[in-house]
Amino acid sequence: MPKKCLTFDSGPLINFAMNGILPLLKKLKKEFDGDFLITKEVKREIIDYPLTTKKYELEALQIQELFDDNIIKYADITNEEVDDLRIKREEIMNIANNTFFMKNKPIHLLDKGECAVMALSKILDCKCTLVIDERTARMLCENPENLRKLLQKKLHTNITSKKENYGFFKDFKIIRSTELIYIAHKKGLIQLKDNRAYEAHLYAIKYRGCSISEDEIEEMKRL
């Protein structure tokens, strides 16, 4: 098992594909001393199902090439660990979706794909960082109480929580597509040489679904 790995949710890979910047992932992989991993759930979302559609077939073919070239791949785990992954996936999904409540009814937060990514990081014997663009999963791990307040604001009603669940998610380390763009920029991997290219990449990623504010982008430009 590698010393470290990035485990990708479907969103960041779709984001890179829709922006036509998947070649950046190939360059980043060469710079990274570890593996870029996906789960079977994520592969179904980014390759298997999209290949059956005309709307997303092109992006799926491009991501499929990354998979065929081992830029992204499945983790090398045993059958026993696969079973363990399924158990952990269901545990994570159950806890996540029974943490916040509206009128005493649980609020659904996470689906199988995100939970499988988290579960994989739990069973790998390496330093694992999750690549997730979606805000809910990140807030659940990084600041669940702020997530409760956000849900309360969006749903215009009181949201209660099972606060003993908060600690379950605190050890997951998450980055976004924008952090990968930052690394690519710092390493000189962005092909466009125009001085606006870095900012343009960040905004392109934002508008394709990465949860990042304009203030955060401005901060990343200053780093």
C-alpha cells in the first residue's frame, strides 16, 4: 500500500472533465508520491452510467482513459477488506443521515458514493486525503455545528442535532478541486501562460460545482 493517497469522490473528477482539464490530473499524479483512488460506487457515477448516455458520454470516455492508464484506480484491497468497506459505508451513511433532524425527522445528508469514499479511507493503511467538492460532506467533517445552522437557515425551521455524532467525522481530511488547482499552479503545471489563467481555473471549477466562495478564491490568489 502506498504511503499516501487521494481518494476521489465523483464530483471533482466530473468537474475536471467538464472543464476540459483532466490532463492536469495526469501531471499532478506524476508529482504525487502515492495513488489516486476511486471506489466502485464512484466509477459507476463517473464512467459506467455516463457511458450509457449521449449527454455525458464524452466526459465519461475521457475519465475512462485515466482509469485505463492507472492515473485513477481501485484500491488494492482484499475480499475481506471489501466486505469491511461495505460495513463501514453503511455505518457512515447511517450516522450521517441520523445526525440532524427537522421536526423530529432525520435529514438525509450523504449518499452511498460519498460514504464509500470515507469508508475506503478508514480501511487503507496509508495517509489518505479525501477529494470532495460538495459542501455538506465537508462541513459535516470540519464544522458540523455550522452545518446545523446552515440547514436551519436554508430550511427556515429549527434543526436539532445528535451532537454525539459530531466526533465521528472529525478525523476525515478533505480537500477540494480548487486545492488541486492551487497545487498545479504552484508547481507550474497549468499550461496556459496568461497571468489570468490561475484565477480562471479557480472560477471554472467553482461554476461547475465546487463549493468555494469568491472570498476564498481571493485568499487563494494571495497565497
